[in-house]
Amino acid sequence: MARMMSAFAKLRRSAEVLRCARYFHQWRDLAWAYVAAGKLDYPFRSTTRAGHTITLEDWSEVTTLWHVYCRREYRLPAMAEMVIDLGANFGSFSLLAAERLKGVRVIAVEPFPPTFHRLTDMIEKNALNDMIIPVMAAVAAKDGVVRMNAQEDGHSYARKIVDDSVEQAVDVPALTLATLFKMHKIDRVDLLKIDIEGGEYAMLEHCDSGLLRQCHTITMEYHDAAKRRVIWDRLESAGFQCVRHDAGGWSGLAEFRRT
């Protein structure tokens, strides 16, 4: 069994490297950094075969880019016209959607100010303003203001909502999913992608089922796996079925489709 699992891992890794070569001019550098834990000089500027550039600040961002482009953790529905990217980070998934889906509109939502500025910089430098609309906000249970951890050594992917006991934190605007839909006149979503570091539970709990059903597919990285049944129950009650589940340790990936 161990040999079989090792062979499967090598096969998957080979497929990922081939995708990396298909998507990026600097694929050797990216593969060296991700697969072999090789060192890169950061910030590292990577150029896609579509002619867009994206800048990586550290190894964790190489991992994020790799998982989005090469591992295909989030699948894009064919012919999708409206994509919402909750937890857009520095923009890797939004960029992939803009490259692969002709005429798509992406609402890229990122709350942490320095990361949001990197997102907008990526959009502007690649002249993607007509396709990717950045929104600086946390999607939460209610409109208002929330606090996010702002430790200097924190990675861009790990910023999350915290309480008042955390000293190194910053206030950011918060929106419900309903408010986001209203602001951008959204009545149909082909793909709602969620990666908001545990905030998915409160967001889904306070989201109307009718609003959720305006989404065809919901794909997410969930956190605190011991609670994941809450997500399944909530989305199944709203008329969704889980069509893909990759369980990890504390977190995992799940894709739900409206029935």
C-alpha cells in the first residue's frame, strides 16, 4: 500500500509539473521551489503563458500559486461568466479565472489592506480592470467592521478575523454576501470560491438559502475540520450536493453543486 501511495504521489506531482510548464514561462524555477524546496530570490516575478505577471513574496505564495494553477484545487466551470473570489489574497485564482474564461467578470474580495493593494496592483499592471473587480472587505455575518490579525511575520494566506484580545490587528470593513450581491447587482453566480480562514461558518450561517441558490457551484477550503458537518448540513439544506471532497488534516477542500 505504501508503494502504491508513493507511486500515485509521484504521478500526481509529474502532472502538476507539466501543468506548470504549460502555464508559466518560469516553470523550472517554480517547480524547483515547490517540488524540491529550492530557493528563489524574492520578490519573484512570474509570467504566465497568457502574458500576465504576478509577484510572489515568499515560499508560501509559491505554494498558493502552485495549488491554484498546477494542482487545480479550485475547478472552473466551463463557460462561466460570473465568478466571486472570497479571500482573493494576491490574486492567483482571480487571474486564472480571467485567463481561462473568455468574457468572465470576477469579483475579487480581499480584506487585509497590504494584500489588497498587491491585488489591485496585479490587476492594474496586467490591464485586467474590465475583468477583475477588487473589493476590500471581509465577507462576514453582518455589515460593519471586523478586526484582522496583522502580525508582521504573518503569511498573506493566513490573515483571519480575530477578537479584541489580539493586539496586532487592524480594522477592516465587513460585508454580508447579500450586501456584496446588491452592491454589484449580482443575481447569478457560476462559481463562488471561498477561502476565508474559518470565516465560512459564520458567513454561511447568516446567509439566506435563496441567496445561496443564486450560485451554481460553491467551492471552498474549509477550516476546523471537526466542524465541517455544519457546512454540509447548511448547503444541503439550501439544495446543494457535495460533488468533490479532498479531506486534509485541520482543513480540506470541498465542491458543492446546486441540484
